[in-house]
Amino acid sequence: MYSDRVSGTWAPGSNTRFHPARTIRWRELTGLQHLADGAMCSCYTAHLAGHGTVVVKKPSRRSNETLEEIERELDIEKAYLASLQHPNIVRLIGSGRRGIKNNFQPFLVLEYLSGNTLANLISKRRRGEFEIPHFVLDGKKNYIPWAQAMGWAQDMASALHYMHHEASPGYMYICRDLKPDNIGFAADGTLKMFDMGLAKRVARKSGTNQRYTMTSRCGTLRYMPPEAFLGCSYNEKVDVYAWSHVVAEMLSLDVPYEHMGTHEFRATVALGRRRPNVERRWPRSIQRLLRRCWDRDPAVRPSFGEILEAGVLEQAAGPQQSWFHHFSLRRPSSATATRDEATAVANADQNLTERASRGRIATIDLSGDPNHRSPAPQPEGASVAPVVTVGDSEEEDAAGVGTRPNSTPARLIRLGPWALPVCFFGGGARA
């Protein structure tokens, strides 16, 4: 699996073949429509015969940079994208120059990503604008499904490992501007990294933690590691630091260091120990990995090869690691009911009945549920599914089994075809 993940020709469910970029004439591009403006370039959608909709990137008239500087940046990005052929990196289709007489401006033609950017997806999830595939008990956020988030984290790690170690023998490409705004999705949902305008190609030095003298404060502040912000030499581990912040943002939907100014960032992040919040509901292996990846010392941060080879992301993306783990909304199945579960329900019914009779637990009339079958007498108006408890160890949690004899049971109260978990604590019920 590891070799498949980092291979430059790997693609989920397909045999990806990359075609070399070609020279494109401006008149071949039809139906140009403005898409977005960047610091130096503007992007347009257009139609190109044989490719359908594409993106055209050309110098912006609003840029403060000189045309010569923009052309140099586009030439660098063109050379980099032509060398980077990975299923999770946007593909360069071709390039050309447009203009009359001696006034020619370069342009790039790139693969069109019809899906959203990761930044827009996170923002919409945070505002609750997307359909909710997984119910969240706090009612405040529509979290990205865990397995999907881990799959995207793997895709980013695979692409960055390729850039650091496989794209060019003897050299490495350092992205230096990894952030949700520069991550998009193709029509089939494949994650794609784009905008390599700040990428840097450097000759690889001997030793795993050798640093290079490069432009300081390159990239976006909230994803920038301390060594780059403070003007120190750095290496490819700046991408590991940025990756960890993007992953944390995907999992929590919280923008790191939001509304923080440069002076506060310097004091609390670059010179301090402030980092994104690590939530207790995340698997411990993910918590440890993220803390290593954003460590102040680049030597402590793992390489992407180590991350992929360890299999932490694949393990965390397993079927039992759903959002809130045992607190996710899940469809009940009678086939999963076991004798032990039925016994646990029967043993807990006495306590449940007493609490309901005292008004400590709100009852819901679900008597019309055709799928309901109760292994023991239930409180009036309620039906329950098997008890689910939390394991004492990471291994038990990962296996989805609960062996703690004195743990508080989590009941799944059926709502039609769904089962809503409700945990009972000493003071009453909490959902």
C-alpha cells in the first residue's frame, strides 16, 4: 500500500497516464470567462478542443509586480508543473504566448477543477450549508466524515512525498504555500494541489535534516513554521508543518490563529508554544502525529515517507473511526445484535426505567418504528438498540468493542431507521 500511495503513476481506481505539456495558440482557447484574481495572475475558464473546459492563467493587469517578474514566475511554475506528474497535483496541459509585435505575454493552460476548494468546503461546513452525512451531537458543526478527511490527508502526504523525494532525482521540490485555498477537487472528487508559484527546487544535500537558505516569510502566515517566519534557514519540513495545520483545520473546521496579527503570531506561535487545538475525540495516534508535525524543531517532524509508511492515516480511516467514534449517527442492523448485547440491555433497563419514571430522561414515542425489536421491557414510549460502550485502550477503540465493565452505557435510541446514541451519566442524560 505504501508504494502505491507514493508512486507518481498511482491513482485511485484507474491507471493514470500523463501527457507532456504542449504549445497552445491563444486562438485555440474559446469562451473565456473570468474565474479569479491572484496577487500576480488572473485565471479564466475556457474551452480547448480535446480537453473540454480548462483554466487559463495569465499576468494580471492589477498586479504591482513588473511584467518581467510575472513572466519569470510563470516560467518557473510552468517548469515545475511540467516535471510534477502525480494524480494529486494539478496537471499542466500546455502553455503559450499571446500579443502582437514585441509585446507577448505568457499564459499557462491547466486542468480544470470543477469541484470546490478545500477552503470553501471547510467554510461551508462550518456554516452548516452542506447536507449532513454524519450527525454531530453539539449541533454546531457539520464535520467532514472522518474517513474522507483521512483519505485527503493521505493524498496530500502522497503528493508532497513525491515532490520531496521522487519527482527529480538529486533534487527536491518544496511547496512552501500549502493551504486549503490551494487545494481543490476534480469532477470525480480527486484531491488536487495547485498554485506552485512559490514552490522551490533545490539540490538535495547529504543528511536528512540539512537546511537551505531561502526566502523568509514565504507563504501564508498561519501555515508558516517558526523557522521560515523568523528568517532562519529551512528545508522540506516546512511542508510537514503546513500539512499538519491543514489536517487539523479539516478535522476541527477551525481556521488556525484566526484574527491573529503579525506581532501576536510572532510572540505566541513563532517564539511561543501555541498551536491548533487537538480535540480529545480524535484518535490518540492522530493527536501524537500532529503534535510531532508542528513541533518547533524541524528535526522532530517526520518526513512524509515516514508518515505514509507508518500507516497511521490508513488505520485512523478504518470503518470504526467515524466521527465522535461511538457518538455518530449510525443505521442499526439486527444482524449485529448478540447475546451479550441483549444481556447488557436487560441489565441496564432497570436503571433506565427508574430514571425515566423520575423524569430524568426525556422519552420519545417511537412505537411506530417497524424495525424495532426490544430484548427486554422498555420505559414507556421509548425503544432502544444494543448498548455500546467505549474500550479502555486504543486497540479496543480501534476495534470498536467495549470491555470496560463499569463504563457508562451509551444507548442508541431509534429514530425511524436511525439510531441516536444517548449517554447516561450520574446526573441524568446527555445526548
